[in-house]
Amino acid sequence: MSRILIADDASFMRLMICQILARKGLTNIVEAENGRQAVERFKTNKPDLTLMDITMPELDGLAALAEILEIDSLAKVIICSAVAHESMVLDALKRGAVDFVVKPFRPDELLRTVLQHLKN
């Protein structure tokens, strides 16, 4: 079963993503409420996929992305953020994110993106 790390400082957003993923049987979820915790949970849990917000306390999502990729250069990280200026999306992808989902998102869009990257 695939393990997924959800890193977002908003607990309601983590809960909503967990509920969306559970509809497809994706229930092996690890949560983090800030970027520093995301990096630590990544080290400990070695998820198959990480969903991460950009704007978080202690360590933002792009800095956490860089640290995660130092740990595992093949890590699959999807940035999931309301900060979706074209330059920010391109920057996240250049830094190694495998995809970018803009909040607010449609549940089917999030599921499609997650399933696509779990297959690859």
C-alpha cells in the first residue's frame, strides 16, 4: 500500500485531502503541520508521494522540498498551494517538484494527479 505524506499548516486542508484520498483506498497517510516536520516525517516514514503546501511555518514548502530531495533525489513531491503565480509554479517544478496542484482544487483533479504519480 502506498504511503503518502501530507504537509500543510491548515489542519482542515490535511483532513480534506485525507478524505479525498480515502475514497480510492489511499489511507496510509502521514501528516505534517510545517516544513520542518515534513522533512523529519519524510526521513522516518519514506513516503511514496508527498503533497506539500508552500506557505508553512518554520520551513516553507520550497525549502522543505530541497531538503527532501537531498535525502532522496527520486522523491515525488507535489506542491499543492494557493500561491499559484506562473513564476512560482515554474520555480517549484525547476526545483524538483513532480507536479503542482492549485488550491482550491477539485477532488477529482487531486486524485487524478496523485494516482498518476503513484503509478510512475
